[in-house]
Amino acid sequence: MPTYEYECKSCGHDFDAFQNIKDEPLKVCPKCGKEELRRLINGGTGVIFKGAGFYATDKGGSAVKSAKAGGPAKSESAPCPGCAKSESCPKAVND
């Protein structure tokens, strides 16, 4: 259920309310009792990713399987298309 933030235009009271997304916005301030509430737009919470495979350092396929098996996780670098030197090439492509 989403959390909505409200503020009273009359007394300035601000509070959070847990409401169903289909519910009508609240209208009466719980502090002063006036119908001067407005629902504020906030950033909300971010998306939470759980489990493996969501990080920039994670790689799919054989690299993950090799790392779990204790093998080398890093592959050899290949030369860039215009260079034949794989080890000294500053633009070496990592697979």
C-alpha cells in the first residue's frame, strides 16, 4: 500500500497516510479539523532489487559459473579491431 504525504494549508500540519491507491485523497486535517488538506508529490521509495544479477559488477553466463566453481572469473583481453597487440594495446576489449 502506498504512503501519501499530506499538508494542511490552514495550520501547516504535515503527516503521512497509508492508503490504497484507489482511495480518495484525505480532505480533513486531523489537527485543526478544517478541509484544507492537499496531497504532496514526493519521490517515494526507490525500487529494491533482491537476489543475484542486479549489480553492475555481476556478469551473466560463464563468468558467474567460473567464479562459483573457483575458476578464474576474468577472461583474457582481446586486441582492439585495429591492433594486433593484445597485451600492450591501450584499447584492449575485455570479453
